[in-house]
Amino acid sequence: MSERAVLLSQIRKIYEDSEGRYGRPRFYQALRREGVTMGENQVAKVMQQWGLALPVSTGAWRGAVMS
């Protein structure tokens, strides 16, 4: 298998294990723990190419307001 195919299989495994909840920073950390040396932006690019991104927040949730 090519290096890119191995990387994609690792990313898909992480995506499935996280049930699609991990974003780019957590993917990057998980890949680093597995010994993959790849930049965070490159991880984001691969995720985007294969449609493995989190849904965008609608902004409906707001934190507590201190008065």
C-alpha cells in the first residue's frame, strides 16, 4: 500500500472510533500518538478531501453570562 493509502486508513479508523466527533486538532494528536509525522494543516487537507469533517456549529449554544 502507498503511504497515502495507509494514512487514509488510519484517519478513517480514528474517525470511526470517535464516531465522527473529532476535529482536526484531535485527529492530529491521535495520529501523533500513533507515530505519524504530519503537519496539522496537512491533516485538515486530507480530512477535507475525503469529507471527514465535523458539522459546523450553528452558534445556538452560549456559555454562562456572568453579571
